[in-house]
Amino acid sequence: MAKMTIEGSFVALITPFNHDGSVDFAAFRTLLRFQEDHGTSAVLFMGSTGEPTMLSPEERRQVVVETARMKTGRMRFFYGCTGPSTEATIANVRFARDHGADGAILAAPPYICASEDDTERFFLDVADATDLPLGIYNNPPRVQTDLHWTRLLRLFRHPNYVVHKESTARVAQVAQVLAARPDVAVMCCDSPGLGLVVPTMALGGHGTANMTGNVAPAEMAALSRPWRGAGDAETFRETYLRLLPLLHFTYSAINPVPVKSLMKALGLPAGDLRRPLRALEGGALASGLEVVRSLGLDGKYAYKIPSGIPAAAESRLQESGAATPSAPQGCVLPDA
């Protein structure tokens, strides 16, 4: 059977919450339609952008069951299924498969700092236990385990692995993976600090696995289109340079604080962050709102920008060209 193919913008969605703190499934439906209507190819539920470690086990299962019912066939639905152990991860993957998931994204189990040998075995054991299409997220900033490209290429021989997301800052690693032409979609994090988007796409990458698409889905779809001619490269260059201020803002604090704060301020059905995370306020949030306004995204998406943006924040933004990062720029995903 032919492998699933994924290209373009793979957006890690937020998890929207109601005023009482429960998961807002009506908001999920709205956000999914928003992504579908603006060119997103696939979405990830319960990546770090979705606050998965803040969800109870029952809520995580409920997210799978309820959102899978919202599929229209226009986007692939993947779910973050990493658990604290191999057995727990296999159980999560099997639950997702049984309830309609198109695939699952796996990072190394967090906190335990497993060796590379043990991590490679983890990915193989999970893949052997299911026929669900899987993706590997190499994300050392969060899980403290970093797989070398030789190990990744061995893992990609397994027929169940269909996508790879790289979140190191090593261009050489991406180049070695792409040079080997594995039968998987090779994508990267959209963090401008990691600096992988340009080289990944220029070397033949298949798209980006991003979270900025929560607020700029059409722009991220354009940025994530594989290059097949000179025109694609030109479109990419113009889009990337134009979006740099927004990319810097969405990585200006730990994910998903900036993007979820911005979404709520713009009137998207996001809800609050779960404690101990707190939303951006004052000048930190104002800089993001000004980026949205300067890019014309408020008009394009009918966002409602609150009045009263502090003048000082606007001045700083104009001087720097982007929100000033206040946290590490890594793509972090504890439970994807």
C-alpha cells in the first residue's frame, strides 16, 4: 500500500477553552474551518501549541473523539500521542487510530532523557504496534534527546513513518536527511531563531510544521509550498521576509503563550491559557497586534484589533522590525 503523502502547511492547533475552563469543541469546529478555507494541508492536535500536558487523560481522549468527527476530508488530522512510556504511547496511538485519526506525531518521551539507543527503540516499538501513519518530531530543546540523522534514516525505513519534523538548529542534519531522499515528508519548525525554514525549503523540503498558521494560515500555506520552479522560490522569499515580524512575535515567549494570547485579542475563539501559563499583556501583546495590523491581516481575516495600543510599543516595533524575543526560540513540543 502506498504511503500517505503530506506537503504544505502542517499547523499545530491551539486547544480552545470555554470560560469555565472546559475544552471548547464548538471553537474547534470554527478553527478547523478557518484552516480548511485558507489552504492548510494537515493539522496537529495536542502538540505543545495545544497544551497537552495541561489536559487530563479523559480530556485528551475526548479531543480525539470529538475532533475526529469534524473531518471533512480536506485536511489530514494528526494527534500528539507521546506518553511517559512506550506502553502508554502505544495505547494513545491505538486509541487515536480506533477513533478516526489520520496519523500521530511522536516525540521522545519527555523528562526521562533516554539514550539515543533507547529512543530509537521506542520509535520502532511504537511503529511495530500499529498501522497508523506516524511522524517523528526530533525536538531536543524540550525532551533533551537528539537523534542523529543516521538514526532517523534507519527509522524512516519503517513503512509506518510518513513525516519528519526537525527542530534542531543544525542545517547539516536537514541536508543529510534530504540528501538520502527517504520516503517521508521532511518538514521543519517555523521558528526564525532556529533558522531551518529557508534551508529546508531550498533543499527540497516538503513544508513546515508550524504554529504561526493559527493566525496567518494562507501566508503559512504559501510559505510551506514545496519548490518546483523559480517562481516558487520567489514567492517563498517574498512571503518569508514579509512574515518575519510575525514569526518573531509568535516565538517571543514559550509556545503557545504568544500565539494564543494574540488569537484571543483578535477575536478568534481561543479562550485562556491554563495555569501556570499566563497571557501576554501590555506592550508585549501590543507588539503582536501591531504586526498583524502592519501586515494587513486584520483586513484580510476580519480581525478586530483592540484600540489603545501603547505608543511606546509601536515605536519599539518600528525600530526593530519585529517583536523582541524574550524566550528561547526553539520549537518546543512536550507531548507531540
